[in-house]
Amino acid sequence: MMKTIELAKILNTDTEATGRGLFVLLNLGIIESLANGGISPLDATRLFYHADNCQFVKEKLRDKTADEIMGRGVQLQDLFDALPTKEAQQEFQRELAAIRSLCLQLLDQHELVA
């Protein structure tokens, strides 16, 4: 059984900027794994885009972009439940691109890159 990533433990850092930076890097890794088929949308939800992490992002990071990233991640599996396979795969790729873009925006907004 796959363990979950607990943002509350990982992002317990001295600065919000460091926490957001780690949040973005984790997301980009998850998105890359999803795009390459390394993990499934269901696994990504169980591993990372779960309720505890969504709550942590909402309460501790308090950032609309971060919250949107988590919201989109939570819904990835739903695409395959609600749409025919071909449409779901196309929408899945669009959502991954949107999450990737939001991650880069978050880096840019908070000047987290050196």
C-alpha cells in the first residue's frame, strides 16, 4: 500500500516562501509522474491530493493559487469516471498543463525562484 505525503509534516518550515516553494516542487513532481504514467490519477489522489493536504493548504498556505492547484488535483480521477476514455484523456492532459502553469505562476508571484 502506498503511503501518503503529509504536507503538514513536510512544509513545517521557518518561512512561508520556503513552504510554498516545496509545495510547488512536490506538485511539479506529481504532475510529471502523472504525465509519464508513473502514477495514476487515483494514486495521485491517495498520495497527495487528499483531504488532509487540501485542508492544510487552505489553512496554512492561504493562497488562492495553491488552493486551486489542490482543487484541480483532487478532480483528476473524476474525469475518468465522468467522461468517455478519449475525452477524459484529453481533458486530463489539459488539467495537467493547467496545474503546471499554476505552479509556475505561484513561483513567479512569490519570487520563489532564485
